[in-house]
Amino acid sequence: MNDVVGEPILDRRGWRGEDLQDSADWVVALSAGQLEALNQLASQLPSSSDQWLHADYQSETPSEIQVLVNQAKEELAFGRGFTLIRGAQSWDVEQLRRVFWLLGLGVGDPVMQNAKGEVLSIVADRFAGAERGRDTRGYESNDELRFHCDGGDCIAMCCIRQAPQGGMNGLVSLFSIYNEMLVNHPEHLDVLKRGYALYSRREKGDAESTKNLGKVQQNRIPVFAWHEGRMSTWLNIQLAEIAAEVSGEGFSAAERAALTCVEAVANQSDMQLTFVQQPGDILFINNLAVMHRRDKFFDSANPNEKRSLYRMWINLRNGQPVVPAHAGLRRGIRGPSPTIASLQAS
């Protein structure tokens, strides 16, 4: 069935948080057999992660893991647009990194996500709660991260350790927000279809990079778009705001009102699903369907107990055709060459 402009999305993509908040059917628990197979396959990876980038492990994937990965890909592409896999062992951070890499590789092709070229990075506060520069990436701080989408078809996050306070996650379906706009806020739809410019950070996070700002991309990215009978969505609220400020053009009254309305709807308790990732949880989110956010968190005083996650940006193989502005997000961030981070080296 084709998606039609002006008609609601009535399938699983249009989920609402109130329908999932007290349910566990969006959590996939690893069986003992799946965990054993994953650990065995992970143990076969070369000792140096530099070699992980140049090997194909798809032909060696056991059938029980292939079933798990296929279910995840189906849910990401045609279902709710997210899935959480629970039960990976978090006590061995290196083994967890290997398991995460293999599951990510099963879902799709990793792309670079920062200027260092990392295709697997570390999410942790490297500022010890201090104020960061405008061009420092949010995943390197303990700040609240407002609703946004990232690069690549999907973002994947694997929890190593959780903070003792804060750090709650929120997910919201942009298709469900579209449905809400159709019924209650149709005056904003034309603006949202036109979309917003995107600000690209310099990533240095120091006084010099704050003075010499990053760039505003010329092309607008539509929040809601249709191509070849399929709808896709994307929005990063904060980067849209920074783009308007840095460009000197600001928002029109209609653009500001539409963005404010989307954020207000996204933050409604009946719209978003909230939870805290547990150590070992592996979360996959389709960036062209679902926005995510994170509450501010407060770390442990012990540096060995700091909140830490592994992160990947991933393109689904044979991903759906989308408008050029959304397809461009699949390029990720250009770095010198692909590399894989480790917790010990971060």
C-alpha cells in the first residue's frame, strides 16, 4: 500500500508511546542459544579492531543470529522503526564491543559519524559536566539532548554502563507526529514539508571553533517527504535552530511556530516512549522514522563507573528510495578513514 500525501499513516509506523509504555513487546530478549552463538562469533573476530573493517562475516553467521538480525531489519524498515535487543553481557566491555559490531554489521553498513572517521564511537561525557562549546557534539557531554534524528539510515546504541542519576531515553514516531499534525495542526504542514536548513558542527568544542563557526548547509531537509509511494521523515530540532541563528536569517514566524509545535507534540506523554537503557541493551533506531532524545545525566565520581555507550550509524542494505535531501543523510560525516573506537582508548 502506498503512502499518500494528506492521508494518515495507520500501520505500525504510526505508533504512540501510550500504547507501548506498559508493554514489553518492543524488547527482544536474547535466548541462551543466541547469546552463546553471538559470543562464539564475536570471539572469532581478529584481535585488532582495525581488521574488522575489511572482513565479511555474513557467511559465517549462525542461523539463530540471522533470524534475529532479519527480524530487527524488518522492524526498522517496515515496522515501528526501532528495536531494543536485551541480554548481551555487559561485564566484559571488549566482548560487548565485538557483539555490538557484529549485530550492527548484520543490520547494515556502518558509516563514519564524526570528523575522526569513527564508525563505532564512544558516548560519554568528556567535559565532566562543564559547559561545552557550540560545536562539540552532544554525545560527548552530559547535557539534555532534545528530540533529533542522526546521520545514516539508523543509529545504534549499546549501553556499557548507565549513570546513577538521569539519562532517560525518549523515542517518538515522526509518522505519529504527522498524523497529529493532520488532525490538530494542519496549518504547519506546508512549512514542515519544506523543512529546515541544517547546521554542521566543527566538533572541536573550544573557543576558537566557537568563534569560527561551522557551516549551514544550503539545502533544506524536509520533515515530511514522499518518494515513489513511500513517506520518510527527518528532523534535528537544535541543529535547525542553530542554522537559523548562524545564517543570520532567523526563522519566519511560520517556521518558528511549526518547529515549536512539533517539539511540543513530541514531548507529550502520550506520544513518546520513555525508558532507561540497561547495561547490555542494544538499541536500533531508524532515523527516517523516529526521533530520539536523552535527559541530562549525572555521572559517578568514580571514572571507572562513568556512563558509557558504544554508538554506530548504519545504512540499511537496499534501503527505501527517499528524496535526495534524505538520501544525503546516508553519507554520514566525512572523516580521514574509517576507524573503530574502544573504551580503553577513549
